[in-house]
Amino acid sequence: MTVTALLVSHDGARWLPAVLDGLQAQTRPPERVVAVDTGSTDASVDLLTDRLGTDAVLRAGTTSSYGAAVRLGLDQLVDGPPADHVEWVWLLHDDSAPAPDALERLLEAAAQAPSASVLGPKTREWPSLRRLLELGVTISGTGRRETGLERGEYDQGQHDRTRDVLAVNTAGMLVRRDVFDQLGGFDPRLPVFGNDIDFGWRAARAGHRTLVVPDAVVFHVEAAHRGVRRTPLTGSHRRSERRAALYTLLVNGSLVALPFHLVRLFLGSLVRAAGLLLVRAPREAYDEVVALLATYLRPDRVVTGRLERRRTATVPPRAVRHLLAPPWLPYRHGLDFVTDVASAVGHQAGELSSARRSRRGGTLETGPVPAEAQNLPDDQGLIARLLTSPTAAVFGLLVVLALVGARGVLGAGQLSGGALLPAPGSALAWWEVYLESWHEVGVGSAAPAAPYLLPLAVAGTLLLAKAWLLVDLLFLLVVPVAAFGGYRFLLRVTGARFPALWGAVAYGLVPVLAGSVNQGRLGTVVAALCLPWLAHSALFLSGSHPTDRRWRAAWRTALWLALVTAFVPIAWVLAAALALVALVARPVRNHAPTAVTVAAVPVLLLPWTVQIFGRPGGLPWLAEAGLPAVDLLGRIGPWDVVLGRPVQIGAAPGWISAGIVLAALAALLRRDTRSRVLPAWTVLVVGLVVVALVPETVWLGFLLLVVQAAGICAAATAGSGVGAMISGTSFGWRQPVGLLVVAAALLSPVAGLVWWAMEGVSGPLDRRPVQTVPTYMAEAARADPDHGTLVVRGDRRAGLEYLVRRGDGQRLGDDTLAPAPEAQRELTDLVGRLATAAQPEDIETLSRYGVAYVYAPPPADVVLSGNLDSVSGLAPASAVRPGARAWQLDAEPSDDALPSPAESLRPWLLAAQLVAVVVAAVLAAPSRRVRR
Amino acid sequence: MTVPRSGRRVADRTPRQVAGGTVAAAVLVAVAVVAVLLTGSAAPDDDRSGGTEGVLVDHALDGCLRADPPRGTRTSVVTGAAPVRGLGSGGSIRFGEPGELAGAEERTPARGELVVPDPGRGETADVLAVEATGELAAGLFTFRSDTGDGTAAVARCDSPRAQWWFTGAAATLTHTSELVVANLDPGAAVVDVRVLGPEGEVETLGTRGITVPPLSSTVLELTELAPQGEDLAVNVVASRGRVVAGLSDSYAPEFGSEPGTEWLPDQASASRVVRLAGLPRRADEHVLVVANPSGREALVAVEVSGESGSFTPTDVAQVRVPPGAVVSTPVTEAVPGGAAAVTLRSPVPVTATVRSTAGGDTSYAGSVRALAGPAVAAVPDRLRSSVQLTGGEQGGTAGIVAYDAAGAQVGATTLRLDPGATNAWSPAGRAAYVVVEPREGRVHGAVAYAGDAGLSQVSLRPVLVRVTRPAVRPVVAQSAS
């Protein structure tokens, strides 16, 4: 028995000394050592010739594959031993150092299992030397190299059992020379990667056994696999590995399963590529696709490979199936991946918050920590933190007050009133409304649903489709949650806890937010929740951050801005104006991230954008989520703007925010913080300018919220360290003025808290039954959509509003489906005639709009009622509520006059929106560090 | 002479930096102040449609009520479309009992030409309905007149509506009234009738929720509703449907004398300013009757507009009307001879009339409004007609044109009215109706009739050519509030 060690090297001078030392230190040294160098450009050849002698070192071309190099080395051994002599070849890489007894253990195992033709050692990571790399390998149905080990698993002997495997790594592989020759050596079509698995599979098909011998240990750098070593043959190592895996599967699998494999690998590769794109690994996705194409576009290679294997195979494919990875393994990996990502995200958040806490606590670790200290719990419990932290105490108080404030609207029924419609029975209804192109509301509408239904649908679905719960949470917890967002933002901006805490509470309790809740202004409420996070992500757009960070911030800001714009379209206008001002005032080298932030939003809100840009007039930009509820808007004066009080109904008293205004003005006086205060003031002023440009017949809540928030931000920024500043300077006018301002500013949130606790949610938002027409009408419409009810509200002086009610009636989201007024011109004229001088033929026309009832909610217009009473074709019906009037049409309603659905581009636009959102989300995610 | 460079550089830079920040802050504050002051100046953006544009009336319906006139009374109904520049004579006019209207003969008179329903139809039918369609509906007017021995009554035949007020009714031996409520529509109407008396609201039985069947009329005797009631006010409110209501009044100045009949002028609603016009030029007695439907006491200031101007009568400068009550006050002394009108001002809405008696007949001055456009009144033959117009605080001018029954112009004048003064003009004998058109200032008025038969008055009926269609807006959702 002779053993020839065959070492192939390529630019391995870094590791070769240790490898050669290991070879030299073998307790059972090989009889011969042959080294083949494939065109190294470093000192590899010199090292080899120094230690092995010139004769033992062969040189091959740079382009010769691993298999060719091995073949070259073996060809040198023509003067081999006689035929009955067993000759072993021990393959080594220039980055694999054997343990001193490696060869001895391998040969022992070979002696104990004479049927084994290929034996492999346990490979451990080099240089850590402790982590397991491989104990034999196999391949899964998707082409993944399976070792059966956890990543970075420590070797504690837990896998030390000699067993049959499909293949062993070529680093340390001991193979019988005759078997190797019989199988034709390594496949030349696999230049570097994957030839071990392919060889093992072929050996198995030829009836040979492959054993892994854990007692024999080889330390392996896996230089090519990890991309440490690049050769012309490896190219992109990921692409080569993938290509090799696909090839191996296709040429070695059974012929019967080949079509299945072809399809599965093709689709699987595309899915993998898409997944890699999702985790921001576009290069890997590219490699995946290129490898797939390179394999599938060369069927001749597969055919040739299969023919060759057919010649050497002696056992059927099923005989080696037990050596392959089980079929469920890829799915298990998929599940693991998702779990890993989820836990990593959670972990990262936890790490960030504990890092913040330790920063705040000033516990900077400057040296080694004693072992005892390490054993102590390094984090306080939740309860302890809540009890000791003023921040936690403040937010705890806010949550309690939120429940106290909501006392008036607890109970049965649904939150509605003011600008808010009751939530639908299920959040799935939002999906339906958002996705469908034609809406069966009123006379039918092709109007694209407003974009805010998408986030509502997503959030509502996560709440087990309980739409009402989402609306309740948004309205009843907006104060503490908005304050929390404000706190996180201000902490980032000011770096000081107490100014941030003051600003957060002041933000949560600004009168405009209370007014928004009371008036049921969903748009402003959601915007108040998102605004701090939007501002937070926009902070990183500034030129002082690295480009990569700025780009991620740009996409993240775009997503937040799209979310806010979906609820409050004018947010986009404001953001565009701010971006313009920022670019002019602070020119930075690269404008692209800021521009992308603004430009991406219309794409992210796609189907709706087409409508809003295609429609003249500014009205769609001014409309918020929910009803306009113009009757709730009072006349707004300069002081209302200054104090952020857009309405008379439901808003907190304006003086509550007087302290904020004073503090914001005083913030400009402090010189050392002025450079940081001015941006906030710029936002404030741009907000005020937009307020001035907007007609006062629309709800100004969001704009005033931004103005107030900017004022709070300015005040909090100037307020950081104000105590030290006041006490640190010599006495002058600054001390009393500063104290006064601080006192006034502190009074604002305190007064807000007291007012809110006393007043609570006072309406018009209320919890009430949903029904707005008599039940029998709703039932009739539910049974047959053509039995709609024409609801006419208002009076002749203020104007009449009408709608055709079907099914469950109007629910949150239906307000977005208003068809263009011109599309309803005929029906509008008809209602006008009914209110002026109704004729019997008008009633007949009405019946052809799928209307069975006419209902005038209280107080019913007298003239309209008289007109409808006087016309034939209408019979008075029960109106149930006092002051209301109802009529039933004599004619059987039909849908003859209703327009029919038209072709729509909406599905395509929705698909484009989906792509845009996914791309933005991927680009906004943190960069992924590629680990192997 | 040379200053060290480094020192100068430091001294220069610091103030410039401070100045930059201060200037920026000042500019921001200034822009903020300007923006705040400009808030609300942007043009409102409203997508409501309609509202102001008037649409041409293309369908009109009038109802003439029939009471029980004394024997020998001659009733005549005239109807037509008032002359309006630019409007032709398309369409048609039909009249008849409400139920038979659909099959009635269509008349196609020229615009301005009067149509007289078949003689006798007005006497036999309970209600005579007049329906105009097409162009003739614009400016449709219908009047009825009853002239008999010693009595004359001229009344407007109005369109159905929901609310009617009549003041000055009674249920005594010498003075009785009956309420006629007609429903010209194909659906049933439901009316509530309220009666106010001198002691407050009269408790009536069965006057709430009276159903008036389609195309029919109901008569309510006030003697049954409020027996022995003097000076009553009657309010008719249709809670469902629309009705034409009329109050036929029979008044004998003395017990046993032949009563004179009159249709009480109606008032659409109680009002804080009530202008009563059409007082007869000569009368034996004028009695002001004021009803206060509100829950508060009304202190009603009285102002009389005579031919030379307006004045406050010293003896009846103010009338105190308890809540829900009707008060009558003689104002014979206060009203001068000649054309006159009375204006009442009250802090709470009231309804009122002036009952004038001359010989055996009475006349009621009805509440009128300032004319917003042309208005029309009939000039029945056998009666002397006097168009009495009163100017507002700034005075005014109005043109009056008289037409004969064929629509030909037979007289015209322009009345100049001093502030608060009442002026009168009598059309020529051939005139069948007059059209009054205000030209300057606020003008209100009525036509007073006098003749051998008796007295009467009718307020000018505005020529309704266009109606304002209410602003109608489709919405997809309505607030639950």
C-alpha cells in the first residue's frame, strides 16, 4: 500500500508553510508527495520547491482546472507499484492543513472498511480551528450543498461517527487510485467548485463506498469558496458554485426525474433570484440568473455528462438516494431563513434600544469587565425601568389619560361622526374597495379608491380583519403614540431627555390634534402618528451623512411620506416645497436622494396619482382621508393659525399652545443653537405659507399640525441645556426672560393634559349605531342592490346633497369613491328637478337608477317634501325618525340607467404600485452584509 | 498704521456670522407674520353646482277655492300668463276639477291674453285647478272675484304650498269664517290646523293630522273649532303634501245686517316686519289685528305710510300682544284718508291684517313683501281698482302697465314714491289686469277695490318666470352627525 499526497496550489503562499508543516508532521507520512502549481503569481512555487524539491513540483497553466491539475499530478506517477498493490491518493489543497495523525486515521479506517474506496476527514475552520466545516457533504434537490451542520458549530465530538456519505471534500480526500482512474477523475466541466460532490455521486453510482472519518482532521480555509482567492477559473465564485450545483444535479439525477428537475431548478432559481433582490443582494441574484442561463443554454454539456456517467454507473439511481439530502430539507431552510430574519430584526431593535439606554446612562465600557460583573443581569426588568424612568412614567400617564379621555366614546356601536364614517364590518372590505376597478356604490363609480385604503387594509388585516379595532386604536391612542414618536425624534435632534419629553407631550396635546380627534379627521390623526417618524428618517438626508445612509434615508423617507400623503395629499406639496427650500438654502453635493424622496411618492401611490394629476383644480390635493365635513369648519383668523386651532368645534382652547409659540419665538434668540433651530423654523414658515395659499373652506389641520410640530422642535432644540446656560452666565436680562419662557412653555403641556383629562373626546366623533336609513330600506338594498335608497340631505338655501345608498351603506373608504360630478350630471339634474318641480316621469327615471326609496333625513326640506308628496309615482313610506320623510317608488326599480363598468388600467397600475413599494422597501432596508 | 491682519480677521468674522443668523431669523419671522395675516385670502374652491342660475318655470298649478257665496253673487275666474319680454306663448293652460284635469281641454292663449274658464264651472266645482305647462307656465296668474249685492271679494288663486297663515277670522254671530283646504296632488296630504285667539292658543279637537284625500278639498267651520272666538288667527301646516288653503270670511257690521264676504289674505309665515297694503281709500272703520304665534310677548310698533310720508300714530304707537294671542286695535283715527299702508315691527314674528269696513262690506289688508320683480293683479270689471304702492326708506319708482283681456296695453304710468309714502294709480276702465314693475328702491303694494258692491283688496302676485333650483351635489358618503 502506497500513499501519494497530491497538493494543488494556486496563490496559496499565505497558507502553504502551515500546510507543508502539517504534511511533514504526519505520523504516517505519505510515500510520495507531488505538488501541482497552477500558475501562482506569489511565492507558492518557491515555497513548494524549497520544501519538496524541484522534481516533486509540477507546473500547470493558470487556466487548468482542479481536475486537470490532479490528473497532471497523477500522470507523473506512471511508475507506480504492481497491479495488486493498493495505491491511495491523498488530495490536499494549498489552504488545507492536515492534523498530524490525519493520514494515519484515514488509513486505519480504510483498513477497517476495505470496501470503502473514498475516505474523507473532518474539516474544521482555519484559522479558528474549532469550528466544524464538513463531515461529508451531500446535495439537496435545489442544488444546495448540505453538510448537516449548523453554521459555525463547534467541534465537541458530537458528530464523531464514521459513516457512509455521498461525498467528501477534496481537501483531505483519500481515494483509491484505481477507482479514481476508473471513474475518469474529476469532471473537467467542473473547474473548481462542486467536483467533490459530483465525484462522490459518480463513485456511489459505480458501487463504491465513501466514508467520512471524523478522527482524521483537516483544517480548511475554503479560500476559493469564501472568495478570498480569485482565479480566472473561479470568476464570480457564487456564480460558479451555483452553476456547478445545477450541472451536478442535472447530470447525476435519474433520467426519469430529469424533466421535473429541469422545471424545478428553473423556477426555483428564479424564486431565489427574486428573494435575493428582496434582501438587497442584486449581485447574488444576478449570479443566480447567469448560472441558470449558462447551464440551461448548454444542453450538450448535460447530455455528454450524462452519457459519461451512464458508462461508469453500475447501480440504479435509487440505490444512492439515501445518501442525498431529504426532499423536505429546502423547505426547512426556507422556514429557518424567515425565522432568522424575523428574530434578527427583533434582536437588532433590542440591541439598539439597550445601546441607547447605556449611552444615556453614561455607562461607557472603557476597559475589561470583571467576570463577576459579566454574570450579573446587564439589563433592568421592564417593571423596574417603568418605575424608575421619568420617560416611562410620562408615557404611562399619557396612556392612562388616553383611556380617561376616551370615556365618552366607550361602549357599543362604531366610532363615527364628523369627518369619520363607520368602519366596515371587516378590513377585507378595504382590500375589496382598493383592488376593484368598478365600485357598486351609488350609481356605480370607476373612481380609483384613495391610497390610504391600502395601509388601512394592511393594518386592519393584521388586526384579524377587525376594522373597527383599527379605527378605535388610531383615534383613542393617538395622543400617547404620537407623543412617543415625537419623543424619539426629539431625542435624536436634541440629544437631551427633558426637552424631548416636554416636546413629545406638547406635540401629543396640541389643540389641533384634539380637534382632529373630536372631528373624526382620520387623515390628520394618522399623519400625527407618522410625522415624527417621517421627520426622523428625513434627518439622514442631510449631506453630512454617508451616501449609502442618505440613499437608504431617501427611500425610507419616501415610504413614510407616501404613507402620510396617502392620508393627507397636501403633505406631498408641503414636502416638495420644503425639499426645494432645503436645496436652495443648503446646497449639498448630491441632490439626488432628496429629489428621489419627493419624486418616488407619486409612483408609490400609483393608481391614485394618475387620477390626481389627470384632474384639473387643486381640490384633490386639499381633500384629506374622510369626509370634508365643511360644516364643522369655522372661520379661521390669524390667531387661530398662530395657536394652531383650525376649528371652533372640538378643539382645545388656543391659549394652551401659547407657551409653545412663545418658546418657538424665544428659540430664535439663543445664538449657540440657532443653526439647528433655523431648519425647524424654515419648516414652520413654509407650512404657514402653504396655509396662507390654501382656501379656508378646507380642513387645515395637517398644515397647522406641521407648523406646531416645527415650533415645538425649535423650542425643544433651543431648550436643551437651557438651565446650564441661564445659570452659567452673569445675571442680566436673559435670566428672567429665559425663566419666563421656560415657565410658559412648561405650562402648555400641563394645561393640555388637564384640559384633555377633563374634556375627553367630546365629539362630534361619537360611538353610535351605524344605521342611517330605516332598517327596512337597508334590508331591501341588501337583498337586491337595485333596491337602493336615494338619500337627500340639506335644504334649499345651503344646497342639497344626495347619494344613492346600497348594501351596508357608507363605510370608511367609500368616501373616496366619488365619481366625477359630470359622470353623475344626469342624476344631479334629476334630483334638482325633484326638489324644484317633480314630474311623474322624473320618478320613473329615478326608478331606472336602481332606486326603490327616497329618504330625507331630519330635518327634511319642506319644499322638497312637498314636491315629492305632490308627485304621482311616489307613495309616502315610514321614515321612523321624527323630522325625517320617506317615500317608496311605485315603479319596480331597475338598473337600466346605471352605467356599466368600463375597462380599467387599474390592475396594471396596482401591479406597478406593488413593484414600486417592494423596490422602495428593499432599498430602504439596511444593507445586507454577505456572510458565508 | 498697519493693523495686525490676524486681529482684524477675527474682529470681522464674528459679527458677520451673528448678523447672518439674525437676518435669517428676522426674515423667517417676517415671512411667518405675512403668511399668517394672508390666511383665508385664497379663493374658496367649491364644486357645488347650480344654486344661482334660474330655470324657466315650465309647469305651474294654481287652485281656486270655492266657498258658499251669498246668493246672487257672480263669480269669475281669470287666468293667463303675464307679459314677459322674450317669452312666447308655447305650451297650454288647462283648468277643471283636480281629478279631471288630465282630460280637460287644452287652451293655448297668447301670452298676456286672459282665459276665462267656462261660465259656471267656477261656481259648481269645489276647487278649480288651473295647470299651465310649457312657456305659458312662466308668469301664470289666476284670480277670482265674487261680486254680489253689497259685497265684493277678489282673491289670488295661489299654488299649493306647505304653510298658510290667516289673521282676522272669527266665529261669532256677526262674523264667521270657514277654512277650505284643497289638495290638488295625487297623494294624500296631512295638515295640522292651529287656531290662536284673544286668550291665547285655542284648544281645538281633531285639527291635528287632518288627511286631505288626493284631488279633493276639506272645509272646516271655525264655529266648530273655536266657538264664539273673536279675532282669530288660523295656521295651516301640511306635514305631508302641499295644499291650497283659503279662509272665507263673512262679516256683518251689525247684527242682522247682510254680511259682506271676503277671502282673507294669506301670509306664508309669521314675520318680524309685516307690511300691510291695500287699505281702502275711504272706510268707516279700520281695525288692526295682530297675532303672535311665538312664546314671547310681542311689542309691535305701528307705522302708517300715508300719501305724504310715514308717521307713527300717537294713540296706537305700540301694540302689546301676549304670547300665542291675537289682539285687535282700532286704528281708524290713525289711518288717514287716501292711499295708506301700515308697517308693523316686532321683536318676535307676528302675523297681522287691517280690517276695514265701509258700508256693509269689509276688506282685509294683507301682508305684502317688497317687490323683487314684476307683479300682477287682476282688475275685475264692475269694481274701481286702485294700485297702491308704498316706497321704502329711500323712496322708489315703479312702472305700472294696464292690459285688457286680450293682452293689449291700455294704460301705463310711472309712480314716484317718496320715502315711506304711499301713492295710488287707477287704471282705465278697459283694463283687465295690471303689471307693476319696481324700477328703483324698495316698493311694495297691493290693489284696493271699491265699488257699489263693496270693498276688497288683493296683494300683488309676483310674476314667477324663473325659479332658483337649489344647489345639488352628489356625495358618496354623508356624515352620521
